[in-house]
Amino acid sequence: MVQTDDTAGLWQEFQKSRDQAVRDRLILTYAPLVKYVAGRLGSGLPAHVDEGDLVSYGLLGLIGAIERYDPDRDVKFETYAIARIKGAIIDELRAMDWVPRSVRARARDIERAIAELERKLHRAPTDEEIADKVGITTAELEDSLTDISRSSIAALDELWTVNTGGGGDQIALIDTIEDSEAPDPQGSLSETEMKEAIGEAIARLPEREKLVVTLYYYEELTLREIGEVLGVTESRVSQLHTKAVLRLKARLSGSTSRASLES
């Protein structure tokens, strides 16, 4: 979305007056962002989760973004708003606690198995090795990945814990957007370090998983479109995406040291 002179004028007026009518015009201007984010998140959710509800949750995030955004900062509003919209939707979905505990537990088991196998093997473990470590068949692993994918909301926006020598600092991708009013406690992970850690972890993914992550998060293709590129079903792409995210979380979490990430 390219900012027009009219939009720039609205921002200037809102910053001066904080007028609610001007804010409402900004909301209407950027409302398509909410529809876009809700559509992407909703594509991987169970059918009973209504996209209209996601739009409502996201609208609250957009309003918050408009009220907190500072045009003088070197961050595009669209970038800032998408992160806030996504965060608002995720917060509401988590509050609903609709994900079965068994699915959460299985996700943790798989993530832990990947971390332990990578420390031992110094490479990405195969599906067979992961399944054997968890104590399930490869078919059960695929079924579990499908179940997890349906419950993984904006997976790369989850909190990561990265060991930086003195202990694990937690940071989310949304928090890599600078907030000049936020405290900066000593020892917090910098934006540059976080981006480097994620970049290194993505670079070490198996090729097909790396391609799925790249196409989904950077090229913004849908799972269906990625399936057409790879010549596989949308369900298989969903499994590859979920496996990639679990690998990334295993590598960036407290269960995997910074040293192993760089080895």
C-alpha cells in the first residue's frame, strides 16, 4: 500500500489533533491490511474459527497501531501495523484456548526430539529418526504434523529463547520493531542478533523446508500456491511448514545452545 499525499496529510493532522474522526479515516484507509492478515492466518485454522471474528480481533490491533505509531520513526506503518494486527488476533485465539492439550504436548515432544537429535547428529534429522525418537511411526508423525499445523498460529511470531552466554533472553519477531518508549534492559537481545540467528537457522533447514519458509513468509504465497510450485498437496506443504517451524524453534529455543546453532 503506497502512502498518498492525502494519507500523509491524515497522519500529520492526527499527530497534531488526535481527532477521533481523523483516526477513523485512517482506520478505513488501512482496513485492507486487517483482511489480508486475517485471511492468511485463517487459511490454516479449523473450519469453526470464523474469519469474520479474526477481522474483528485484527481491527483492534489496527486501532492500537494507529494510536501508537510515530511517522517520524524509520518504520513503514504497514510493517508496524501488520505485526500488531497479527499479535491482536493471536492473543484472542490463545485466550480461547481451543488447541487440545495433546496437540500441544506432541508439538513439544517433536521439538525436543529435533533439538536432541541435532545436538547428537550435527545435522537435520530425518522423519524416521524423529519418529523413532518420539516413539511413534512415521505415519503418526505426519498425522501429528497435520494436527499441529492446524493449531500453529503465525508460528514464526512465537516467542524464541536464544542463549547468549549469560542466559536465555526471550524475544518475539514483533518486538524487533523499535519502540522508542520501551525500556532497554541490559543484556536484551538486539534486533540484529535476532535476525542473524533466525537467518542462520533458516539457512540450515533441509532444502524443501527452506523453500516452503521462503515462499510463505517472504514471497507471501499461500500453502496451496506453494503446493503447485513443489508439485505436492496443500496438506503436504502444511506438514513441511510445521516441521520447519519446529526445527527453527528447536534451534533457537533454550533447549539448543547458541554454540550448536553456529556449529
